Amino acid sequence: MTPLLKLSSVKRSYGAIHALKGVDFEILPGEVMGLVGENGAGKSTLVKVISGFDNGFTGDYELNGAPVRFSHPGKAEQAGIAIAQQELSLIPTMSVAENIFMAGHNVPTFANKQSLIKKSRPYLEEVGLEAIDPSVGVDRLSVGEQHLVEVARLIAHDPQVLILDEPTAALGESDSIRILNMVKRLSERGKSIIYVSHRMDEIFKITDRITVLRDGESQEPRAASTLDVNSLVELMLGFELGNMFPEREPLGETASLMNIRDLWPDGLLESVNFDVHPGEILGLAGQLGSGSGEILAAIAGARKTRSGALEYGGESFLPKNPKQAIDKGIAYCSEDRKHDGLFLGRPIRENVSAPSLGSISKMGVMSHKAEASLATDIAEKFTVDVNRLGQDAGVLSGGNQQKVALGKWLSINPKIILVNEPTRGVDVGARAEIYQKLRALAADGAAIVIASTDIQEISNLPDRVITFYRGMQIGEIGLADMTAANILKQITDPFNETNL
Amino acid sequence: MNTDIAVGQTAPNTPGWLARLVDRYSWLVVILVALFLVTFFYGMVTAPNFLTLFNFKTIIRDAALVGIMAVGLTFVTLSGNFFLLSMKETAALAIIAFATAMSQGYGFELAFLFTMAVAVIAGGLQGILIGLGGNPIVVTLGAAGLFFGVASWWSDNLVVSFRRPHGAEWLGSGSFLGLPNITVAFIIIAVVAELVLRYTNFGRQVYLIGANRAAGKATGHENFSMAIKTCIIASACSAFVAIAFSAQVSSAHVNYFSSSFGSSGDMTILVIATVMVAGNSIMGGFGSSLRSSLGAVFISTVDNMMVLHGFNSGPRVLAVGLMIVFSIIVFALVRRGSRVQE
Amino acid sequence: MAKLKNWIIHNPDLAFAILLAVCVYSYFAITNDLFFTHRTSYAIMERFAVLGLVGLALTLCIIAGEIDLSIGSNAALAAVIVVRFTDSLGAGTAALIAMAVATVVGLIQGYFIAYLRIRAIVLTVGTLMLLRGVALFAAEEKTVMLTDFTVPDFISEKMFVYFSPASLLVIGVFVIVGLFMNYTRYGREIYAIGGARKEALASGIDLKRPMIIVFAISGFCAGLGGVIIGLRSGTAQALGLQYLLLAGTVAAFIGGVSILGGRGGVIGAAIGTLTVNFLNTGLVFNVTPAFMVQLYLGVLLMVVIIFQTGSQIFDTYQRRQQILGDVDRMRDELLARKREVEI
Amino acid sequence: YAQKKGSIVSFNGPAGEAYIGRFIKGIKGTAELKGFDIKVYENQFNQAEQDQQVQQVLAAGVLPDVFIWWPSDATAGLGSLRALHKTGVPVLKINQLPNEADKKYIFGYAGPDDRLRARNAGYMMREAAAAKKAAGGTSFNVIALSYPHSYGGYGLSINAFKDAIAGSDLKIIGDVDEGFGQANGYKGAAKLIASVKDQGIDFVYGMDDAILTGGIKALEEAGYKMGTDVIAVGTVCNGDKQLIEEGKQFGTTLQSPLHEGQLAIKLVEEYLETGKLANYINFTPNPSVTKETIETTALKGYDGKLYGISELCSGAW
Ligand SMILES: Nc1ncnc2c1ncn2[C@@H]1O[C@H](COP(=O)(O)OP(=O)(O)OP(=O)(O)O)[C@@H](O)[C@H]1O
Ligand SMILES: Nc1ncnc2c1ncn2[C@@H]1O[C@H](COP(=O)(O)OP(=O)(O)OP(=O)(O)O)[C@@H](O)[C@H]1O
Ligand SMILES: [Mg+2]
Ligand SMILES: [Mg+2]
């Protein structure tokens, strides 16, 4: 069978950084091709090249055996290649229907809102969003729904090749499943699909073949059936990765460091109460919309609350804004690093020192030496390339960005570290490092609270897990009986209504 | 979005440094810049009396007033709060305040403080509205109207004058090491501003908040106070310009800064052009006040060159406009070549 | 009634703009018995003919998340061209040339803005001066003027009580642009790049097209405005029309367009311009000194900004209440279930 | 509502312009005195806007007995003028000399004579030059600080000035047109000095005193002693009185906005009474003012009062 789409020895560099150093890639009609690799391996760059978003590359690109080069995405789209990029690409100020018919040859030149709404319905049903009203603004939808709308738009182009770049990275269990089913159905209809993801389980569930990228170089595509998680990880990293989660041994009884009392963040059904102990990693488990993330934000003063207080350091208070929390030594990483985790346009060095300008300056005058050394040892701790400290954070790939977003908080040497989705869109390699790091920080006596929708992560990293379901605090699970199954049960079906 | 220029366009047998330049910026930029440099230096050498110390001083002095305002405005722009459309009206208000105080016979110091106080209030009010999330353009457009109206009403549209000798003369017409004090002031302000931006926490906060307001908030740097501070800095700079000018001509009038004719065009626009011409990012987070100062010098150099070549205002407006557009394009290309665009 | 309420909730800015317009108009209509007359309405429409165009152009730019500072200079250039060539080539041809030039200027600006990925304000602050220079050059640094005044008399001739050929033409432009913005994909693209530039590009929109369209329209409006002014007064100054930029911006913002881009529309532009014209005409009737006019405009803008800021804050408050409300709705039955389990 | 002696409507620039401010005081005061009803419509000195304004005022449908009309530019105002003329109400043109095109729309002109004041300035400079020569001076280079060349008044002024100094030793070696007002005067002069200073600058002619004031500052900054190294002559007396008292400015030719306003009203009165004007063009006097005469200069206003220099002049007086 001749490949539908074939790239050979594709190179792409950004100034000094070589994102792609000679990649070969192909996909057959009707197959689901998994594209995996560490952060920064070049996955997004590659799919941007394929979909015409990036034509600054060198190398050959063949579609149905004919050489092509797309000057802009529209061309690729006409040739039947559609992409849902890693970053959401919906216009929040516009309605769902308008968003579905935004760009591409399927968009009617003349149309009023009504006709667009009518046209959009079938695609929404296709992705299981028949419930929502196409005329509402997308900013009213949940993140999950937004990703599904994104897919609906993709389908509306009726493409031959669909590219999904980490579509489930921001989604909870149920939404992810919707997407995976979507992909299955499409491939049954003979569409070719390029599926980029860091979630091993997904990859093996749906892909026929897998292409592995390792820092900018591609490997022979393998049939998914011939691989298992470990062998795939080995391919990605180039070496065997043991258990990526650090060892946990039961902690002795310690006086609690902070007590959350009747904290009622917006979006939760009722107030929550729990304690945080020094030296432990506490996990808040819950699907999207369970409110676990909101709790972290509230503790960090980044979200409004109806009531509540933090008993911490002998006093009882509630930060009104992040600054107050920071002054108390509470660090917080939101789930969206690009939005409020990083200064993409500024050097990594400045990103790292941002929370603690006071510590590197005397009477408002800062010492660049102090900053440099601060940045260097944080970078070393988090294995960020020390020579890239001068570059803009924006050029880093997801994993490294996450390391910087997290690492910057070490500069205030925090007592309490709150991390929402610590490894969203982060590859196994970087994940392992981040887990080690968090564990090490805990060992140094900090209290770490993570909220995660990734079941693997939430069941293997923390010492203690508190579960949440639709804005309610459900239960607590100790190290002893901390299994994925137990947790899943509590966060998906606490009132045993459905029998799994 | 990556819009970077592909490398590997470097033609063979080019000298190493050129190759590296092209590698970094692409042919287009290199050629444009070369083109510019050639014309510029041609203009320089052919312009009679251009390359004299005296003329050099003239250029800096000519750049001073706009330059000071531009430096002030740079803080607003870098901090991601766009810019103030009320620069010249603030100056108008300030100059009336100063001259009135002077003519009432409160010496220079009091008049200066009084004027600065007025400027701080003017800037602060705008800053508060902007900090609360008001759209800078609308806020400052409205403020402009108010300030000008108040100034006109206050001065009853008359020229407010105060007789020499007066305590402000040293500023207006004094000189230091052969440089007019206004020039000296410009240089000092430019240097101080740059140092503040580079070596103080405040300066860093300006950049951080400008680069990403949300992340700034998350790391404990609020834009509310930043907007107020930067707006105050900007209007204080306009006020200083007003004071210096009034000190020089020992009088004041609301219209001193809105001369609609001549190559100077609209003062506010000229100031904004000055900030932009040197490649500061309008979205904030990237640039420096040094760029603005140089921008001011650049514009007045071009203008000066034209005068020395004996052109009158028409062609000069054309030339200055052309140069501004040109350098804006070049800077845009350079940044495309070297930085990531979010 | 509920419908109206709903509409107001969905576009508060426009609603406020209309309210403002009504207030200003009725204030003068009540306090000055000369104001509420056919002639006055006619005069207002005559003013609308020019300011409206600029307001429209700037509204579009702002919707696209940009602003065109060069609009006044562009208009001046067009005015000079049309006045210079009317005698030799006839008004029609001259007008066409002028508008063509202005449109092409806008088009080129749009192209560069999209190609260089820079903010329009950065480029247009330069072209603002550049075009003045060109205009001066075109006018040979003199005030150009017509010798034959049949055209001026024609275009400001009264029609249908309130209108003149000029104002009718402009209203036509408004209608066409309005349809374009609301019912074509190109219009939607313009809203898209204004509402969320990055996302729009990521979804495959080619920035060049909408950007070029917006600035071409802006150039066209400037050109038409310049032509109307030039022909109406029969003279043109290269350095004139600087006030258009500010007046137009004021009009646009009073019309309720949001600086964040992606919101606002043609109707708003019309309302905003009318409000400014009401105010202006009314103040002229009350023989108000020039600086007071500026002061009142300033006040008007302040009212607008305070409203906009206020409504932003109110909006966030609303959203919060909505969240809390949703929660409370779900609460009882879910908690009930939870209790069951616990018991 | 012209129950009084008659009603007047005046269109002019903004009172924000020092000169126009005085002019408005002039017409208002005198109109008051002579029992006229007067309305003064200001516009930001910008023809397009004045055209609109005229439109609006006419729209009110209440016509005065006379229009006083001050165009922002000698030629640009034609549109407004024609609109005014169409109403059938007589129009008196102010400040900008009538040209062929608008002669048929107005019944007369009141205001300054750009040429006369420039010529007087020229004559003053001649005197000064003669004196300098007598004292053994040898170089007589003049720099001119001009209005923008695109502005109507420029041609009139520069030509008249040239005529006046023709045949003397004075010769113009530089001319810069940065723009109106002190700021531009300074900027322009500073650049001009740089370009011609090695030829030697001995005289400076400012097209009005505002520009000249800026110019004088620039010269002083460049190290010239005003009054000894360089002799400055301006016009209009809208600059800085003290410069003349200090001898830094040799002299100026008085052009009084107040006077201009009064003259306008006088002509209106004359026209309304007799149905015509004794003479079509009426200039305000342009006596030359120097350090010696500055305190003694005075003009009898058309309201009969005698005005001293400080009331007559605009600017910092
Ligand atoms: N616009 C850019 N400018 C400079 N370097 C870039 C740019 N975009 C990507 N890179 C670099 O190219 C490399 C590949 O980036 P890419 O986003 O393709 O990685 P990825 O495999 O998608 O990572 P992730 O899984 O985190 O998305 C990274 O090292 C990144 O730093
Ligand atoms: N803008 C308007 N909208 C609705 N009705 C109006 C408007 N203007 C005037 N009218 C009504 O029409 C009446 C007649 O107005 P008016 O006598 O001023 O017309 P006019 O000035 O004579 O018109 P023209 O001179 O152009 O024929 C007004 O008293 C008013 O009741
Ligand atoms: Mg990626
Ligand atoms: Mg009537």
C-alpha cells in the first residue's frame, strides 16, 4: 500500500535550536499513526510542517506520491489535511457555530447566523455535543467541551488526514474517552489520523502504528501490537526507564503544617476541611469539574471563596491575592503554564527570579550576579539546560516550560507548594524528573499538594489522597489502600449509582 | 506561531560575519539596513556643517523635549499599558500651573513642586482608571480633553508670563560644560530611566507585567499599582518638559505644545512615534528607554540633516515619516528573525 | 419586553451608546428650540457624512484589534488630489483617482501589518507623517482650490429634507459595510483576528486577508471622506484634517466598540458619530468656546470609560454569581445523595 | 431677535490662540459699546471644521445682519464664504487679505496688512543696518524665521520684506519654516544656525514675534549676544515685551488684535448705516515699536479710548 503522506529528511531550525534534524514520516490511508516523543522532541513542529503552519523547513514532502509544499494552512486544508493544534484555537468572543466555520474551503462565503447554526449541528452531534446550543459563545463552555468543539471543527473540514496534537492533555477521563471513540470511528471510515499524545494508555488503545521522535530525529514506525509501554518508553528516551515514581514509605505522625478550615471556593458544592503535613505529598484526586484544582487556587489567593480560613504558622487567615500567599511562603502552579505560569517573552533567568525579586536585591536595586546564580542552581536542580537561561521561555518545549514554571518557586523556598496538574503535556522523561523533584522537596520538609486528573499519577505519587466528586469532598485514601481502582471508584462513582 | 525566516538561504562564498548576520536576520534585513546606512552617511557627509560639534549639540537639544516625554512614555508602554494620548495636554496643564505659580512670585522650587503635584494627580487619575481595566486609549483621550479644557479655563486662554530675572532661568537658558541645561536634563533622565529599568526591582516588574500580566499577578506583581506608577512617571516627564520650556521663554500658554503646523506635527503623536521608531514592543515586555532616547535623537538627526540640505518643512515631513516607517519595518523583520512570537 | 432586556444584557455597550445618544439629543432638543428642526437634522447629517466614515473605519480597525492612525493624513491626501484634479479631469475621475490612491495606501499598510506581524499602530504612526509629507508634495505646499463650484453646490444640495448626495452616499457605505461584516466569512474573519489573534491564526485563518480588507476599507473611508470634504469646501490643505483621527476615535469608542477587539459593529459606529455630532452641533448652537467643546468631549469619554470599566467589573461579578447559582441549584440533590451513602 | 441696533455673527479661530483671544475681546467689547448683538463662533483653526460649523450655524436658521468671517487660511475658506454669502447676509472678511476668488462674496476687509507689517519690519532692519554700518560694521547677513511655506501669509510677508531691504547691504542667507509659535521658532532657528553660522549671522527677521522669541533663545544658546552680535526684528508684537526692553529684540511692528476687532465693528456699523464702506480694504495701523518708543506707543481705539501697548499687544505683555 502506498503511503498517503510521506516526508523524508525534514529539517527545521529556529535560529540556534534544531527542532527537526532530518525526520522521515509516513502514514497510510485509514491508519491511526501515533506520534510520541519527549517534550521538545519535535512533535508539534512536525505536525505544523505537515499541516502547512510552518513552511520554513527543508526536505521533501509528498502527498499521494506528488511532491507538495504548503505556503499556508489553507492550502493544506484544501489538500485534505486538517489539524487540531496543541493550543486551543477557538475564538472565545464568537459562537460555537461561527467557530466551527472559521477557516477552510467548507466555510460558506455568505451566511447568516441561523444557517451556520443549522450547518454546525451534525458535526456537534458527531462529537457528542448535541446538548449544547451552537449560538452560545465558546467562552461559556468547559475546557473539555471546547476541545470537542475543536474536533467538531476538524471533522467539518471533512479531511483525508486528521492531526490531533495532544487533544486529551487538558481533559478528564470521560471527555478523553469521547475523543478516543471519535478517533476510532473516523479511522473506520477510512480517514488517516496522526495522534500526538503523552498518555501511553491512549496510544496503545487506538493507534495502529507508532512513530517515535527523539530530539528531532525519527525512528522507523512500529506496529503498536509489537510494543508495550516499557519498550516504547525505551524508544522515546533511548534508555530503560525504571519505575518513574519515587519510592514511598509511610511517614511518621507529624504535627500538621496547615489546616484548611471550612474553605469554600467558588464552584464547589460545600466547604472543605483537611490538613497538610510537612514532608508529605498530598494528592487531591478528581475529574475535571470536581473542584480539586479550585481548592489549590483558593488557598493561593488566586480564586474567590465564599468562606474559609487557613490555620498556618499560628495564625488564621485567607490570602486575598497571590502576593499575600507568596509572602506566607505558599507557592502555586496553575494548570495552564502559558497563561499565568510563565513570561514567555522574557529570558528563563527572569522567569525563575520573578517571585523573589526581593531576595536578589538590596533596597530595590537588584544584583544580576545573585540572579544568575539563583537561576543556575534552580536550573540545575530541575535539569533545565543552563546554557539556555538567557533565551526566552517561549522557545522551550512543554516539558521544559513546566520545569521552569515549577522551579521558579524554589526561589522563595516555600513551605507549601501547590501544583495543579504537575505534568500536563509533559513527557515520561521530564515527568520522572518532576516527580523526583517534588519528592525531594517534600523530604526537605515542605508540604506538597498536587491536584491531578491523571489517574496513574495521582495513585502513584502522593502519600495520601483526598478524593473529590462534582464539587464535593468524598473521602481520604491512605497509602495502604491507594490503588488506581479505589481512587477511580471514588472520583467517578462515589454513590455507587452505576455499576462499573 | 512560528514565523521565523528559514535558515540555509545563506548564499555560498560570503564572508563569515555576513553569513552569520544573514543567518540571524535574513538577506532582506541586511540589505535594507545596508541601504539605509549608505543613504544616511551620504546625507551626513554631503550636508554642510553636519559633522560639527555644534550641530551635534543642536541635534541632541532638538531631541531633548520630545525625548524626555518619550522616555516617560516608555515606562507605560513597556508595562503593557499601551500609551497615553494625553501627553501634550498634560504638558499644557503643567505649563499653565508652573507659569501661574511663577507669576504669583512663589520662586522656582515651590512652582516646580506645585507643577509636579499637578502632574502626579493627572497621571495618577489616569493610572487608576487604566489599572482598574479601563481602556488606555479612551481614558487618556478623555483625560486629554479634560486637561486641555481645564488649562484653557484656568489661564483664561491668555499668555501667562513672568518677568526675568526669575529662579527658573538657569534651567531654561543656563548651560553646563557648554551643554544647555535642558540637554543635560535629557541625558540625565535618559540614563537614570535606563538604569532604573535594568537594575531595580521596579524596572524588572515593568518588564514582567508587560510580558504577561496574569503571570505577573501570579508571582505577586499587580498591574494596578504598576499602571498608576508608570502613568505618573509619564506625566511627570511631560510636566518637566513643560517646566523647562516655560523656564526658557518665561511664559506659558495652553497652545505652546499643540502647534498643528510644521514638521513637528502633533506633539503626542511625535512622542509615540519616538517610542515606536526604536523597536519597543507596543504590547509591552520588550524594549528599553534607551531605545526611545535614541529614537528621539534619530528623528531629530534626520530632520536636522534635511534642514542643512536646505529643505523646507514639506520634504522634511516626508523624510522623517519615511525614516520612521523604514526603521519600524526593519525592526519588525529583525524581531521576526530572532525572537519567538507568541 | 423580556426580549429587549435580553438584548440589552447581550450588548450592553451598544445599549449604553444609544442611551447616551438619546440623552444628548433630547438635552439639546429641550434646552434649545432651534435644535429640533429639519434644518438642524440636515446639518447633523452633513457632519455625519465625513465623521461617520472615519468613525466607521476606526470601528472596523478596532474590531480587528488594531487602529489606523494614518486616517487623517490619508484623507488629507485624498482631498488634495481630488481638488487638484477636478478642474482638469472632472470631479468624477478626480474623485475616483483620489479614492483609489487612498484605498491602495490602506491596502499596502494592511499587507505590511500582516506580513510583518506588527501592531498597526506601530506602522501607522509612521505613515501618519509619511502621508502628510506626500500630501504636502502633491499640493506643492500650497492650499489647493477649485475654480468652478458646481460640484460643491451639488454634493451638499438638500434632498429628502435631511440628506444630501454626500450623506446619502455615506449611509449607503454604512449599509454595505454592515452587511459585509455580518453576513460574509470575511467579516467573521475580521471579528476573529480581533477577538483572539493567536487562536484565529492557529485555526488556519490567513492573517493577510482580513488585515488587508480592514485597512483597505479604512483607506477607502478616509479617501471618500477626504473627497467629500475637499469637494464640499472646494479647497484643500495638505496639513488639514488632523482632527479627524481624534474625532473618529472618540466617535468609535462612544459607539461602544471594545478595545479588546472582536466586539462592536457598524451600528455602534453610526450611533457614536451621531452622539458626537449632536454634542458638537448643540454646543455650537449655544455658542460654546472651542476649549469647552473639547472639555465636554472629554467628559463624554470619561462617562463611557467609567461605564465600560464598571460593566467589566459587573460582568465578572455576574459570572461569579452565575457559578454560585449553578452550584446552589445542583447542591441539594447531590448532597442528599452523598448523605444517603454516608448513612 | 435683532431688537438692538443689529446682530453680528463672527466666525474665527479659538480664543486659545493668544492673538485671537485679544481679537475676540476687541469685537465683543466694542459691539457691546455700540449696542450690537454679537455671537462669536470659535473653531480649532482648521478650515474643514469651520466649514462644518458654518453649516451648523446656518442650520439654526436664525440669520444676523452681518457676518464677520476670519478664515483659517487666505484661500482655504472659500467654501464657508460661499455658504455664508448664499444666505444673502453681507460678509466682512477679517485678517486674511481678500483674493480674486472671494472679492465678489464680501463687502469689505478689515485687518492687518501682512505686507505692510513685513515692510515696516524691513525698514526697521534697514535703519539698524545703517546704524551698524556707520559704526563700522561690515557684515549684514539676515536669517528669516518663517511661517510654514504652505501657509498663505508666508508669500506676502517674505516678498514685502525683501522689497523693503532691497538695495541695502542686508542679504538673506537662510530661511527656515519649522512652524508657528515659540517652540517651532526655537527648533527651526537652532537648526538654521547650525547650517549658516560660519557665514556669520548679523540680523534675524521673525515673521511674528512668537516665532522670533523662540529664535532669540536659540541664538542666545548658540552664544550670540542679542542686540550687539545679532539684531532681531519681528512683527505683530505677540512675543515677549521684555526682550525689547532688554534690547535683545531691536523692534517689532505693532499689529493689535484688539484694534483689529474694534475696526471690524466700526466697519460693520458704517456699512449698516450707509449701506456701503468708504473704502473696501481697511488696514489696522502697523506702527513700529522699539525700545525707545515702547512705553509711549499708543493708539486711539475706534471706541474713542486711548490704548497703551500692553492692551494692544497679544503675547507675553
Ligand atoms: N517558535 C519557536 N522558536 C524557537 N524554538 C522553538 C519554537 N517552537 C519550538 N521550538 C523548539 O523546538 C523544539 C521542538 O518543539 P516542539 O513543540 O515540537 O516539541 P514537542 O515535541 O511538541 O514538545 P511537547 O510534547 O512539549 O509539545 C523544542 O526544543 C522547542 O524549544
Ligand atoms: N429631526 C427631526 N425628527 C422629527 N421631526 C422633526 C425633526 N426636526 C424637526 N421636526 C419637526 O418638524 C417641525 C418643522 O421643523 P422646521 O420648521 O424647523 O423645519 P424647517 O427648518 O422649516 O425645514 P426646512 O427649512 O429644511 O424646510 C419641527 O418643529 C419638528 O416638530
Ligand atoms: Mg507539542
Ligand atoms: Mg423653518
